[in-house]
Amino acid sequence: MVCGGFACSKNALCALNVVYMLVGLLLIGVAAWGKGLGLVSSIHIIGGVIAVGVFLLLIAVAGLYMIILGLVFVFQFGISWSCLAINRSKQTDVINASWWVMSNQTRDELERSFDCCGLFNLTTLYQQDYAFCTAVCKSRRPTCQMCGEKFLKHSDEALKILGGVGLFFSFTEILGVWLAMRFRNQKDPRANPSAFL
């Protein structure tokens, strides 16, 4: 029994199935836990994480690796490279657009949790934001750091981490596709040689 034979491919594919089942259950559990504790309030984020977890569970249970994992690899690989390739000016545009769509309460919570005031000193709205800011830094120093700079630092770190992790796991999906193709094209040495494959 040489590794690379039928038994080795079967065992590796079973192990990969178990890993994807555990990851799917973990994603669903973490999303439910985050929603239960009120850590994540966005229903879209919770729904997306649960959908990915259910999708991984279906892939693991059905074993439809070659087709589905191939498609997941393409999307995940593209999104991972996008996360790694997004430049600072695009991040600034996204943060700026998001800031003005937020409610005043959300902005106030962000300013207090990041201990900063206003977004960027690019518009006259910055003075208005700074005037209504309730962050602690305003009472300790004459000027507070702008929130945009702190957001850029955190978003840059998060995008690099997400891109790297996504890129790593996209290659495990290619391994799954390769193992499924290899397993499918091998004969079981214990089976009847005249049986239909």
C-alpha cells in the first residue's frame, strides 16, 4: 500500500471532508454566538457567514468537490488578490463614503471606541464632526487624531490578513479538487475487476 494509491487518496479526501465540515460548523457557531452576544449587529454579515458555513457543510456532505470547489477557488482567489491589491486611495474612498452614510449614533460610537474625532480634514464637515465629538481624547489634548487615519491603519491590516488567509485556503481547495479527480479515476483494488466503474 503505497501512499498515492487508492486507500491514501480515499483517506485524504475523507480527512478533507471532515475539516470542511468542522470549518462549516465553526462558521455557523461563531456567527450565532456573535449575534447572541450582540457583538455583530449587521444582519448581512451574520447571514453571509452562516451562508458560507452552510455552503461548506453541503460541499463536505455531498462531496461535489471537483465542480463546486473549483468555482469556490476561482472566486476566493480573485477576492483574496483584490484584498491584497487595494491601494490606500481606494480604501480612503470607501471609508469616506461609508462615514457619511452612517447614523450620528454609529459615528459617535466609533469616535469613542477608537478615541478619535472626525474623519479626514478634507471638508468643512470636519469642523462640524469635531464640534460634536464626545471622544475622551478631546478633553485630554488640544486636538484629537482624525478617525480616518486610524481606520486606514486597521483596514490595511485587516485586508492583508483576509487576503493572506483567503489565498492560503484557496490553495487547499485546489488540493481538494486534485484529490477528488485522482480518487475518481482510480480503481479500488478490492473491487470486482469486471464491475462497472
